[in-house]
Amino acid sequence: MLPVWLGIGGLVALGLHYDVDRSVIAGSVVVVGLVSNAFAWLLGIVALVPVIGPFIVKVLSIGFVWLLNAVGYLVSYIAIRRGYSKDVLTYRGLTVALIIGIVIGFVLGKLIG
């Protein structure tokens, strides 16, 4: 899988160099990553980290975190279209802080309890 990720990274760099639309690049990475199971491999590498790795993988696979992030992107898109760019930065910062807090709380809860 390492050559696949190197290939993805190289193609992203080429796409950015030749000014390809970023949504096309992101969509291509998602499609290639899902078809080749590159994301599962990357989570497997993270899970190999002793003690904390399996907890991070568990948290990343929780649907609530995915749902929270998706709603954040949707609201950000709508707010940017309406001209609330500064508010979006604040909102996304709070969302990232909340997700990081959930991850830290989950890991500490598993380690302590």
C-alpha cells in the first residue's frame, strides 16, 4: 500500500501544480482510497502504535465523529457562500476542538477505566 499512497501523493502534487480543481482532486483521492482500501491500510498502521493506536482507530470509526464532521463541512459551505467567512473559522475551530476533546476523553477513559 505504500506505493499506492506515494502515487496518490504524487498525483495530488501534479494536480495542484497544474491547477486542477481541488474538488476533482479530493474526489479522486476518495475514490482511489476506497477502491484500493488505502484508508483501511492507513488505519491499520495507526493501530500498530502501542497502547494508544487501537483507541484512536476506534474513535475514528465512530459514526458520531463522522456525522459531526460532515455537518460541520455542510454548514461551513453554506456560511462561506453567504459571506460569513470569519464566523466559519471560529465554528470550525470549535468543531476541531470538540473532536479532539472526544478523542482524548475516549482514550483517557479506556486507559483509566
